[in-house]
Amino acid sequence: MKILIVGLGGVGGYYGGLLAREYEHSDAVDICFYARGEHLRAIRQHGLTVEDTHETFVAHPSMATDDACEVGVADCIVVATKSYDLAAVIDSIRPCVGAQTVVLPLLNGVMIAPMIRELLPGTEVWEGCTYIVGRRTKPGVVANLGNVQDIYFGHSGQTTPMLLRMEEIFRQAHIEATFSTDIMAIIWRKFFFISTTASLTSYFDCSFGALLSDEHRKNTLLGMLHELLAVAQAEGIPADETYVDKTVAWLERLPFESTSSMHTDFTHHHVTEVDNLTGTVIRLARKHNVPAPIYEQVYQTLVSRQ
């Protein structure tokens, strides 16, 4: 099985590194990396260095390239880019998409799979999400900075041999991956976390831990979570108060000083995912006439800072 990892940042680099290490000498699984620029050059020269909380290792894929034609048709394409790069990246990897190819996105957001299906009509696109605090720290090096690294994936409530095979491939590489027939509920639970925390760490210019240590910031977080709960329910998602409670519990598990990648992007004046992570909620709220004043205020402030 040929698996192409697209996007070798903190998410794709970490999981891609684990896969490449496990299957470096395998005749059954072939791991390829799709990357660009200095990062690609460093990987080609020295391999991909993965720094975990308990180990550091160097992974060597069977191929690292920025030319999709070199890869050929893949059986599974794991997409781990930023949402603002999605359309351009999908266009660049079209030579890797065949009649039997499946695409597994691990991007943040609740509208990612539908976007890819529009870009690749007729292609089987799964739904997926991940919990990890990962960063590309320099060319050729990625780091897992937290103590959570989980993948969840599925496809429209189905159970197929390919889905089960991918779960097996992930787990053999020591990746905490779970195939689920209820993946959209899991993606929305993830969105509760990433949308509110990415928005507010950027808005308040603070860490994850600081969102809970200050009464005003925590109340703002809880207010946003309840606005999002109303939006999710209007969308037909069977969300309830446990979505709010679990978000706070996940925050409590993370290192105090860790933060969201969107906050990091704002800090370094990079392009951000504010339209995907914050703006999506505004659009859905307006679609269903659900009040979301905190989201509106945060979104308008963040847009003005870009």
C-alpha cells in the first residue's frame, strides 16, 4: 500500500515520521512525503528528525518530493496542510489520485471533507481529525510538544476493509488511531476545542493554560463554547453540555504554556486559519439565525489584526 503524507508540519511530520520509521524496510507499506522548500531539502539530505516528549529519532521515507508525478498514484493520501493552502495543495497532487485512491484529511475544521470532495469529484474522501500539539521547529525537524497525540477517522458511518486496514497500519506504527463510524460527532467535539481555543489564545495573546487561570478569559471561553453549542445543534449535530465540559478537560491536560498554532501564526505575522476556525462559526450562526456575539467580536478583532 502506497501512503502519501501531504504537509510535513507538526501534524503530518509527526505521524509521517512514525509511519516512515515503522515501514522503512517494509514490502507491504510504502511511505512517501510531499513537502517543499528548505524543509524538503533537509529531509532529503538528513531524513526527518522527530522530537517527541520521550524520544528523538530520524525517519527516512521511501521518497520525499515536491513533484506529485514522481510519486504516482497513491492508495491513501493523508492531507495535513493548513486550510488556507488546501485548494492549491489538492490541485498539485492530482497526479497521485486514481480511481481507488482514498483521501484522509487531518485538518482542523468541520467543512474540510466537503471542500475536498468539491475539488476532487468522484474521489473517496474520509473524515478525520487529530489531537496533537505539534510544530515544525526548523527545516527537517518537527516536534510533538504535548502529551496528547490521537487520530480519529471514518467515512459516513461505513465499515470497510480499507478503513480497518488503515487503522491497523497506524497502530502498528505506534500511532494512537481509532476508526469510528460516528466520526462527525468526534470532529465536532474537536472543533469545539480548536475553534474556541485557537480564537481566544490569539485574541488574548496567551497560552492554553492562561485561558483557565483568569476569570474573565475563562468566562469568555465558556460563553463562546455555549454559542458554538447552539450553532452545532442548529446544524443537526447531537451535541450537548458534555462538549463544553470535555473542551475544558482537554485544556487542563495540556502544558500550561503551550498554545494554538493559530496564535503562533498571529504572533509571527503569518497567514492564519481565522476564516476557517472562527469565521465558519459566524457563517453557520448567520445561516441558522443563532446569536453569537462573542464569536462576532473575537472574529472582527482578529481579522483587523491580520
